[in-house]
Amino acid sequence: MPRRARLVLPGVAIHAIQRGNNRSTCFFDNEDRALYLFHLGRLLPRAYCRLHAYCLMSNHVHLLLTAEQADGCGLLMKGIGQLYTQYINKRYGRCGSLWEGRFKSCLVQSEDYVLECHRYIELNPARAGMAPRADEYPWSSYRANAKGESCELLSAHEEYIRLGRSSGERQAVYRDGGYALGSASFKRAMARVPGRRAEPGDAGRPARHRPADQPDLLTAK
């Protein structure tokens, strides 16, 4: 009996993670990454999903999505998983499953978490040492959300749109980042991310300067 697609709440953002089987590599070169994004772009409207942020790592994928139908996210992840596995198996002469079972996901409470989830996803390459800064990694949505680089895959989330009255203003506010929103547990998790602060500084306290040998994970202003 076939498995049912995973259900989510329509209209609520979801953070989906798809990992390589046994944490093994699923992207071997840039052609693989481009092919994944090509299929993602084809399947998003068919699954009635909007993509707000993404990052392709070497052995997993992060997507921030909003599905307009309860089964949309499950259908999207199943479809792209199958298409990409077929491509990889054919190109590299392999067989079997590429992905680690079903994708993992969690709902994002929009008012508190969606922008931090944006940045958490897009900071992954810098945290993993794959790029000195987020804007130097080409396989994420950071340069689109923070610097206005064209990306037809993306649809702005309402919380992102509220950052400013113009695209330039929104990008500037997004780059600045501010402090982490959300619950205490979320703040603790974000505080462990290099280059982030989870609480606003106390009035009158001088700003702490980043050591000269500590890389800037985002982009210099």
C-alpha cells in the first residue's frame, strides 16, 4: 500500500530538510545542483508551493516553503526526490535510494520565526566552512533575499515583505538581521550560530567588536 504524502497546514511556512542516504553526498558538482534547482522550479507550481529560501549543501537540502494545499509539500519533496535520484543514478551509474527516507520538516510560526529560519538556512554554508561568507556561496537564496539577485524560484513571504516599503529597503533590513525573534528555546538555538546574537544589547553598553581573525558570515555592509 503506497505511503500517504505528509500533510502540513496550508498557508503556514514549513522548513523541509532532505538528506542524502546515510548522510552521503548527493551533489557532486554544480551541474547536479543546477539540475536539482531546475526540477524544483518545475514542480513548485504543480504542487501549489511557494519557495522563500533554500540552500543546497553537499549532502542535504534546506527549503523554506509555504504550501497552499495540505499535501503540497509532501508531493513536492517526493516528486523532486524521485526525479533527482533518477538523474543521479543514470549519470553516475549507481542504483538504489539516494535520500535518507522521507524528508524531515517542521512548521514555522510565521510572526516569530520565519525570518530567522530564512537566515538560519542561508548561513549553513558559512557555518560549515564551505564559503567565507553567506554572499559568497552561489547555491543558496541569500544573494536574492539580501542583495536583490534575480531568482525566479523565490516568492517573498509576507514577513519578508513587511521589512520595508521597497525591495532595496527590505534587502538592507534583511542584511542587517537584527536580533533573533521567537521563543526562549529558539533564541538559545540561534545564539549558538556564529555571528548571531539572540537578544538586543543593553542600553549604553558598547558594541562588542568582531575579532579581526573571525570571518564575517554574512556580507560586509
